Amino acid sequence: MLTEKRNWGWHILLILIILAIMLPVVFMISNSFKTLQESYHSILQLIPSNPTLGNYLTLNKQINLLRMVSNTFLMAMIVTLGKVGTGLLAAYAFQNFHFKGKQLIYFIFVATIFVPFTTVMIPNYLVIAKMNLLNNVIGVALPQMCDATGIMLFIKAMEKIPSSLTESAKVDGIPNRRIFMNIIIPLLKPSIISVGAIFFINSWNEYVWPTLVLKDKSSFTLPLALQNYISSEGGTNFPLAMALAVIMIVPPLLIYMVFQKYILNSISSSGLK
Amino acid sequence: MLTEKRNWGWHILLILIILAIMLPVVFMISNSFKTLQESYHSILQLIPSNPTLGNYLTLNKQINLLRMVSNTFLMAMIVTLGKVGTGLLAAYAFQNFHFKGKQLIYFIFVATIFVPFTTVMIPNYLVIAKMNLLNNVIGVALPQMCDATGIMLFIKAMEKIPSSLTESAKVDGIPNRRIFMNIIIPLLKPSIISVGAIFFINSWNEYVWPTLVLKDKSSFTLPLALQNYISSEGGTNFPLAMALAVIMIVPPLLIYMVFQKYILNSISSSGLK
Amino acid sequence: MENTGFPIELDDMSKSYNKKTNVIDKMDLSVVPGEFLVLLGPSGCGKSTTLRIIAGLEAPTGGKVLIAGQDATQMTSIQRSIAMVFQDYALYPNMTVYQNLEYALRVHKVPKQIREQRLTSILASLNLTNYKDRYPSQLSGGQKQRVALGRGMAKKSRIFLLDEPLSNIDVQLREKARDEIQKLHEQNGQTIIYVTHDQQEAMALGDRIAVINDGKIQMIDTPENLYHNPANLFVAQFVGTPQINVFKVTYFNHQLLDESGAVVANLAPYQTTDLQEDTDYLVGIRPENVSLSEDPTGADFPAEVESVVDYGRYKQLTLKVFDRLEIKAVVTSWDSGVGQTVYAKLSRKELLLFDAQSHERIEANQNSQYELE
Amino acid sequence: MENTGFPIELDDMSKSYNKKTNVIDKMDLSVVPGEFLVLLGPSGCGKSTTLRIIAGLEAPTGGKVLIAGQDATQMTSIQRSIAMVFQDYALYPNMTVYQNLEYALRVHKVPKQIREQRLTSILASLNLTNYKDRYPSQLSGGQKQRVALGRGMAKKSRIFLLDEPLSNIDVQLREKARDEIQKLHEQNGQTIIYVTHDQQEAMALGDRIAVINDGKIQMIDTPENLYHNPANLFVAQFVGTPQINVFKVTYFNHQLLDESGAVVANLAPYQTTDLQEDTDYLVGIRPENVSLSEDPTGADFPAEVESVVDYGRYKQLTLKVFDRLEIKAVVTSWDSGVGQTVYAKLSRKELLLFDAQSHERIEANQNSQYELE
């Protein structure tokens, strides 16, 4: 092999980046097992000197964890399914039909990606309020369901499917509905799963918008509860918040583990050796 | 052409999705030109009956817009440059060097995408506090600078560069540093610009994390100011908030317009006809 | 052979993508029912676009396409009765071989029993019975190509379009694949339009070959006529390997003179009233029609042997003539070495002359042939 | 021609990607300084991997690679002195033609004046002077291929590796490109290793050709010997187009018998002590060595003409023999039609016999040849 010199510089760099990305997670997990006292004294210490499950037990007493997880899950699932569904349909329409002004519409579509969600929150809030969906998980999910990002990602994925496949089906007189269901969807499976996973975690993580819509504690999602613990009056209980944070990262990581094959493949088709 | 039937269903669907995505933006712009009174009465009316610049003038009196825009811009630029830089270097290292445990590290890397930022905020906050960077834009930017998403996106983009290019350079004895600077970076220009633009807008839009770090009004970013207007005591002044929102979406859209060629290309290489 | 093919007619058909330049320029073409027509040309010449327009995948921007006498723009895919094989085979990766063949029939609600019957016999005839439950990714190139053929056959269409179907399989398998396509045509009698850039493939398969360049049909004729009586320089150069030798000559006093003044060929014994005195022409001679001898008697000009390549069945020589030009000659046996001077004679019967400007062939008319042996 | 090439030696070299199956299996190969060696084989045979290992782009998992007598694993790219042309040309899209040629020299700090001098002459010799400021995307396939060659030449290396450099350009241009590569070799005297799957290209270029299959060298010899004296059935079938006719025979009482019992060839006049009585063999006969006549006298067996394809320079016939087998024959002229019965004679001198199991050629030894004319 042509290994002219050992590339130390590159390796050190990679290690630094890895540390920077991973350390916060390690701290989070570590502190969730510390007592309040220990975390005050030595919050940056990696291994807790007296590991305790106390924080998790306290948490379980203070809030209805199960309800909160299912609230969050329900909202994230609705948003994910909605985004994936509309994204797939719109992407297929964009790819296969020709209409006037298509390029302009496409341009505007992509532009909406550059409109911060924060700025459109208020108009959305008004609509949700008029629909009487305040304090309702559906109300949180609805305005997030259409999203240009999904359309773009699926257009990109569809471009990798050879056009000869749809053309061959068209010559054979297969209607678009069947082409979409029988050929496009099965072939996009890895993209659908990985894009869906990303949508799920984004929605799972969403904090600002739910704050606006959900006022009632019973409809709280996990990020709201976490925020409450952080900014609670009378000072933040860090280890308690960290325990909630650990609970909050488990479902997304489970999804990642289950679908890792598809997710890793859709990022790097050749796989990294 | 094989137009067996007019595909009305698909077209109607596309129009609905377009409306759902675009309407909030239109409402936002429209209401920013309404008086407070009109917005109370007919907030969903598209065309203001008495268009006024009043909201923008009030805003300019109440807060230091210029300072806030430059705060936000500075933070977003630092984050963007940091993410793009580390992402490019790490992606190249992943692609070109072989080391033990590479697959495992890659697996963990991707896993960090599935860790909600909300959950790692507190460990990050502690580090920033220890570094005395609270109330400082740099403190907001630093923990966002390393991000596995950037690495993944650049690995994906690098995979499209034929490996024969780097191989040819290696046979000719060109060192990795030169290959990276003279061949990879120039060829990735469209990806760098469009990924950078997405990073910029995400950072521009970031609200939760800056709330934690920035307490002093003089270091506020735009999303914080907007949030303040929305949740201000004594009721929300909607038209005023909308005017601020309009100001907030202008810079990202400008970036999109300037770099549209690269951004649209990186989404759809063939271009949509 | 039952003749069930539809006729196809292109009438002044044009295609443009940018409204400025025509990819296909006012093409007229009439395909006889049951004919095997090959569209031959270099990449980008418009041959694939022509096929795609006939298939209905693209719309012509001018002129008409008639299938079985009807304007094709108004026809559904069922009325067109077209099956098509794509260059990349376009097999559905998520379906097995059997499902690939069955899919269109199932969508069109052909009864299960008929489907099974038809597909079983097609799979058997293509030696694919053992592979029917495999997915395309588990097949070799040659097998994929046969599945694509089979899928086209399953439709029992009147027209079969093939777009470079052999370009993705190994050279060693192509000969066999050609034979299969030929047999398929003999058995089903469909009208076949076959696109290729490979002139050998075209010669082996086509009843007629349409040579296309720059969106225009340069010549349409049988393989034999294409080779021996090309309509213009492009056809002469595109068909035949190694390429025909071409050099510029001046006609003067019954002789063809090289630029250096040397005599290339003396046409004195032949009537040459078609040629203008003191005018430039291009002369073309195929490598196998350059005969070489060590004896100068009766030869046209001396030539120095630069290199000899042994292809086994024949040997190909590169010769330097007039101290300037390189020409190729093909011989079946060659014992002399490299560097030697030999004497070349051009077969008068196979000598082709082209107009120096238009590159059109100057055909010998019946009254005044420049060659008469 | 100055001979500046390095010798290359592969010593028991193996390569495996999964630690189970060897892509290259204990290969021994010795390339003489200044030799033009072609690695020929079907896709996936390991020929490209061999080239990449020599280039240092991959490491062998077993055995050694010696360049100029030194173990290559320890050598830097400068010591190896290798230039390489890739199948896709690997031109840097962000640099002009001139910058592409100049890049490696600039990085290695060759003085500007020397660079300019060297590149100007290379560009001129490849007819690229007018294109020097163009970007690769503005070039045709043939031009890109020449730029890739030029970039390799700019290095003045001792070894030149080419990986299917002509597979991406039009057939019509390949002949010319071959000549260019041949000239480059004559002028620079580098050791050239050239990978291709095209047997015609291999025959035209190689001093020697190594035929590779399944990671093993099947035969390494001159083009002529490859064609006339193949070491085994694979080589016989891979080299030559149309493919050699092969059928199973039994040797019995000085005769080769078809499965149906018909006599394929009577070997009585020849000594045949190498062959075992009542044993199966494979007989191979190239299409041009099947001579056809309407007269049964002296012929081996009758044959029915199934089809005739006119390739211009020659005609290729498909014949049905023994009511079962199809064989091909190549003739230069053929006036009779299809469906007729003719009589075939196989040239004894060119008849090849292979072991039915091992597929190794049974060579006539000096004392007991089965053919002796």
C-alpha cells in the first residue's frame, strides 16, 4: 500500500472530534447516577463514586413517565407518518408529471426550508386555536406534517432509481398508482426508514412548539418535562434532569439499533470498510 | 406521450401540500403589515385592509435590531464554519484511512445523531459556565460546532467523487493534505455551500440553547427576541411579533437566493424539468 | 412464421429539446410489418430517441408517428402493442424472475392459468426455468438479458423494441444472444426495431439497417449494400472494421493523384466521364481490397510495412504510402517482416469515390462507369 | 528506442478480501524490462486487482511484488516510478488539461521551465495543444483518453499501467488510439502492463498476453501462440471471434465419433498414440478452419446451412450437423443459399483436442502427433 507517511495529524483530529461529540452524552449518563450532593461537588467526574438509582425512582414518583413517553411517541409517530406520506407522494408527483411553473414551485418549495419554524409558529398557533386543538397532541403534530425537507430527500432518493424502471412499466401500460405502490415504495424502503427515523427524532426532540400548544401537564411531552426540571424555580436538580434525559434518549437509540442496517446504508451506500 | 389518463388526483394532492407549506408564511407577512386592531378582528385575512409599516417602526424603537441581527449572524457563522470544517476533515479521514474499530466508531457516530440536543444541553451548559462563556455568543456557538450530521453528509458527498481521482493522485505521490485541499474541497463546493446553508439556518433558528446561555439583553439573538414578544406579559402583540419574524427570515432567504444554483443542484443533480 | 407485426411509419418526424437544435431532423421511415430493422449510429446520433418516441416515452415536436396506420399520439399503450427491452434491462429488483414476467399480465388481469401456461413455456424456451424464483441481483448479465427478453415476449405484442440489449453482456456471450433474438423473431414474426452502435451486431441481425447520424438517416438498406455501396463517406467509415482507408486525391488525365503528385490509381482502362478533370475527390478502399505483392508489375504504388498485427484468423498490416499516409491492409497470410517495401494494388471493383465537399458517394451511372471490369 | 523500463515480478502473490476465497491465487508473473504485457480476461477475473496491487493501491494478502528487484511494499510512489491510466481516465474536473498534466510535477517541485518544456512537447505529440485550456467536461471521450495518456507520460516513469483505457471511447476511434499507445511504447521503452477484456485489443497490442481466469494465469504467450496453440479450453474459447466450435467426441479405432455415433473426423492417416481408445475428448475447431464444399469427396461430414450473415469482408455461416449441433464457419465468399446441405472438412492442422474433464489441451508430442501433414 502507498502509505507514504503515517498520517498522525488526521488521526488526532478524528479522535478530538469523536471526544467532542461523545463526551456530553457520557457526562449525562454518569451524572444521572450521582446523588445531588456529588453532582454539585464533582459534576465533571466521569465515574460516580456512589452510583445510585435514586434519581430514576424520584422521577417515577414525581411525574407520570409512562403517559409522557406515550404522549411524545404518539406525537412523533403522527408527525413522522404524515411527513413521510406527503413527502413520498409529492416527490413522485414532482418527478413524474410535467406542469407549467414546475421549476418556480420547486424553487419556492426549497425556499420554505430556509424559513425558520419559529417564525411561522404564531400563524400556526392561530389556526390550531381556531380548530380547537390546543392542549392536544394532534394540535402539536398537525402543522409539522407538511415539510419540504421530506419532499427533497425523497426526490433525491427517487433519482437513484433508474428511470428505465418506470418507463418500462409505462410502456407496459401500468398505471401510476401501481408503479408508485409496487415499484417505487418497495425500492425506497431504506430511504423511507432512515428519513422516517430522522423525522421521528426531530419531532421527539421538539420543544418550542409544544410549549405553545400544550399548557396542561397531562398532555406534556418529554422535552417539556425536561425543560421544566431545568428551569424549575428553586434551582435546577441536575442529576434528576439527567435521569430524565437518559430516559428521553432511549427510544430514539432503540429505533436506530433496530433499523441500523437501513440507516447506515442510506448514508453510505458502499459501507465504510 | 403515454398519458393514459389525466392524473388529477396527483395534481390536487400536490396543490394541497403546497398550500399547507406556504400559507403560514403568507399569513406571517400579511399580518406584519396589519394594525394591532385589524389583526385581532381578522387575523386570517390575507390582504391587510390598511397596510402599515407601523409595526416595523415600533420594533426599531423598542429594540436594537442591528445589534441583534449581528449577534445572530455571528453565532450562526461560527457554528456553520465550525461544523463544515470539522465535518469535512472527519469525513475525509473516515473515507481514506483504515484503522481498527472504524466500523464501531462509525456506528457510534451515527448514534449521536439520535441523541436529542435538549438532553445534552445541561452537560454543555456546565462546560460553558466553567469556561466563563455565559452571556457570550461564542459560548452559544461552541457546543454546536461538532456534529455528526455534517460528517455523514460530507461522507455521502465524497462517495460521489470517483475513487480513481484520489487513487490517481496517490499513485503520483501527492500527499493527502494536497489531495484534500486541491481536489476534494473544490469538487465538494456545491455540497459545502448547501450543507453550510442548512447549518446556518438551523443555527439562526436555534432558540432553546441560547436561552440558557444568554441572559443579558445586549447579547440576545433574534429567536430570543421573537420568543420574548410572543410570551411577553400583558398579552402577545401579534403584528409586532410578525414584523420581527419577517426580519428574521430575510437573511436565510437571501442566502438561499445567492446560492440557489448550488443548493438546488445538490438536492436534484439532474434538475427538475 | 406467422406475420403478426404492425407497420410503423415516421412522417417528417422531428424532436428538439431546446427549441433550437433538432435531435431528430425531419425523419421519414417506414417499417414493414414483421421486419427486423436495425437503427445504427454513434452515441448521441438520435437513434435511442427515435426508439423512445415510437414507444411513446417521448413526444415528437414535429411530424407524425403512425402505428398500424393510426396516429400514435392518441393511442394507449395497449393499442400500440409494444414491448420494449431497455439497455439496462429495467428488471424490477424487488420481484423475482417469474414475478417480473408476470407483473404486467397480472395488472392487466390476464387469468392466472393463462399466465402460468404462457410464462412456463417462455421460461423454458429461454433456459430460465431454474432461475424463476431468483431476484435480478442474483443473476448474471446474460441471464438478466434473457429475463428482459422474456418479459417482452410475455406480452405477445405486435412490435418489439430493443435498445442496445447486448451492450451490457460479455463479448463471449453476445454471439449466442444474437442467435436467440434472431430465433425469437423467426418464431413470433413481430416487427422488431433494434438500436445499436455496434456495426457487427447490426450486420448480423438486420433485414435492413438504417444508419443514423446527426438526427438524420444517412442510408437505409441491407447489410450487404451498406458495406459495398455506401451512400456517403460517413456510412463507409462507420461500417466495416478495420475502418476503410480514405485519402484525398485529384482526378487528372484519367488518373487519381495523391497530394504529393504520385499516382494512386490509373483509371485509364475504365470509362470515367462522371469525374471532373482537375478536381479533388476522396477515395475509399477497404483494407481487404488492398492486395500486396513483392512484385511491382501491375501494382498501383509502393508501400512500406510499418507493423503487422496477428489476429489469428487474419493479419492486419499498417503501411506507409507516399512517405506520408498510413493505410491498413488485411491479409490472411503474411510471411514477410516489418520495414520491407511491398507493392499495393487497389481492387478497382471495390474502389469508392466521394465528393470532397459533400462527402456523398459518386456512384457510377449505367452509361459512364468509372469502373468496369 | 531506449529501454528504460523496470522489471516487475509477482512471486506467489495472492489477494483475498474475505479471508476465504482468493481473488488472485498464488500468481507468478515476471515482466521483462520494456515489455508490453497485456492482462486479458473476463470481468471479475482478477486482472484489474493485479494491476492495482502492482500500482500499490492495494496490498497483497500473500506472496511478494518486486519492482526493479526490490520488495514493493516498502517503496514510496517515487521509487516505484509508476504512471497509471484509469478506465474512467480520472482527470481532475477542476483543472484544465494543462493543469492536469502539470499537477503532479508542480507538487513535486519540478521547475516551471522544465515543466513547460516537457508538457508542450507532450501536448503537441498528442494533438492536444489547442485544448490545453479546456476543462475535462469540455472534451470528447477520445480527447479525455489522450489527456490521461499525456498525464501518464508527463511523469517520465519506468512503468506504465493502463486499466482498460479504451473501453470508454467509440469503436471507430479505438484503432487510432491503439496505434498511439503502441507508438508511445516504442518511443519511451517503458514497461507497460495493459489490462483489457477485449481479445482483439490484446492481440493488437501485446508483446505477450497473460490470459487470466478465476484469479489464475491460464496461459502467457505471444498472440500467435495463444490463438493457434491454446493451453486449455478456456483460452481457446476466450480468444478468437467468432468463438471456436467445440463438441464432445469419443476416440475409437482412429476415429473421432460424435455422441450420435457419426464420424466427426477420421484420424487414421495420422499417428494418434496420445489418445486413449474409447475415451471422451472435446474437439475444437475454429470457424475459418471448417471448409465447405458441395462435393462430398474427402469431406468429414454433411452439414445443413441454417443462416448466413454477411459482414462484408467475410460471411459467417451457422450449420446444423449430426441433426443436433450447431457450428459456425467463416468463408470469404458464399453463393449458395440457406437450407442447403453441404459437406464440411475440418483442417487437421488446426484441430485442437482437450481432455474432457480437466479441459487441458492434449498437445501432440514430438514422437506421436495426432496430426502430421
